[in-house]
Amino acid sequence: MLTSPDPESHVYSSPPAHANADWTIDQDWKSYSEEEHKVWDTLFARQKEMLPGRAAQAFLDGLDILQLSKPGIPDFRELNRILKDATGWEVVAVPGLVPDDVFFEHLANRRFVSGNFIRKPDQLDYLKEPDIFHDVFGHVPMLADQRFADYMAAYGRGGLRALKFGTLKQLARLYWYTVEFGLIREAEGLRIYGAGIVSSYGESVFALDDDSPNRIMFDLERVLRTEYRIDDYQQNYFVIPSLDELLRVTVETDFKPVYDKIADMPDIAIAEIIESDEVLTVGTQAYAQSRSGEATII
């Protein structure tokens, strides 16, 4: 993809002039306007109010550990002092979406890349590209949990291998169905931990309460074969039994034989239930069927 000429786009194929060779930039925290800080505070307040009883305990703990309740957009310098002490991770600012190899290299070295821009006040509920609220509020609290922090570093190393194997499409599905849209089964019931859900007011409710989506227990091979949609609420959610199990499966599995095994198998279509599934909820798919237009499937 060529660097977009659209001034509102944050998708890049080469580092812009103000970026370093590793694509990092200065967050330039002092440049945020009062309006931009208010957007963060508005988004934070409504998510913080609804997430108790919905979000995974690790996520809620992370909010407290990182002191994200302070008003205004977080200053990465302050945030990183706490996060590095907790799990060895740091947040680095980038101009927007970066190439896959750059992304994986940062993850493998315990650096989480975050856009430094924030959505406009009229974009509170939908944004084409992830902004600092999605990246920091959605992702970073989980990085204060050692198990998830280790999982993300392992994912980064796995991503660099997947690039060599030509299996990025399959591995991207693991990220999508865990890091972005994962559910976890806790003693009190199902909880959300994926950044795409916890940072979305609407999907925080939909993922747990709506009759429409399937909720299926996590199976690595199944997830690697399952398509997903990028333009709306999910039709499948995969449920991990624990963060310990997610880390164990990732670290103890040599993905190359799995890639080889599934290479000649067909992709599993969104909303399809297969015989081996441990299904917690068979969804009606009513929401997806009510949406007009073609879904973007990956």
C-alpha cells in the first residue's frame, strides 16, 4: 500500500520524515489540545463506568496499576516508568499503522506501538484506524499482567517467524481473536479482555449480552483457520479458560507443524460451527443478518 495522501489517514508504508528508523516518534504530549484531552476523558469515563462486571480482572487491575484514571491523555514517559517496573514493557509512539515486520519486532522486544493521535469528538463510536485511546486504554492495561505480557512478546517472535513461512494471514487471526476480541472464562462468568471490545462502548455490551454471536472455547488450530470481519461487531468470540493457558499454548507450541497441517484445509467461514467445537453459545447471527452491505472478511 502506498502512503496515503489523505491528511486524515494514519496508514504508512515508509517512515514519514519526522519518524525514526524504527518508526518511533516523540509522543509530543504537550501539544495535545484541551479538546483532545476532553475526548480521552469522555471515552475513559463511559468505559470505566460500564466495565466492572464485564472486563477481565487482569484488565481492571491494569487500569489501577498504571494509574490511568488520571485526567487527560497519558504521558508515555510517566506510563512507561510504571509499566517497565511491572512487566518490562514500554509504550512507544508511532505515526499510525506500521508494516508487519516493524510491528512484530517491537512486540518481540516488549515495546507496544501506539498512535499518538486521538479521534475527533464526532468519532467517539467509530474510527477506521486505531488511535491512542484504543491503543493505550484498550491494550496497555493487559500488559501490566505478566502472563499476558509474556504472551504478547511470544506473539511478536511468532510474527517474525510467520513472515518467513508466509503464514501471516493465519497468525493474524490469533491476534484478532485474542488480543483484539478475546473473551475469558472467570469464576464469575465470561469477561472481556480484547482491546477492540474493552475500548468500544457498544461491543462491550454486545460481546457478552447479545444473542447474535457464537461463543466458542479457544482452540489454536481452529482459530488459525477462522475468518474474521474487520468492519463491525464480531460474529464469533473465542473464550480462553485462563491467561495461563493462553500463554502455555503459545509458548509450548511449535507453530510450523500446525501451519503445515492446516495448509491444505479450507478456511472456516465466519459463524460456522464445526464438529470439534466446544460451543458455549450458538448465536442467532441476527445482528449480522440485519446489516446491509458486504462484510470485509479476512
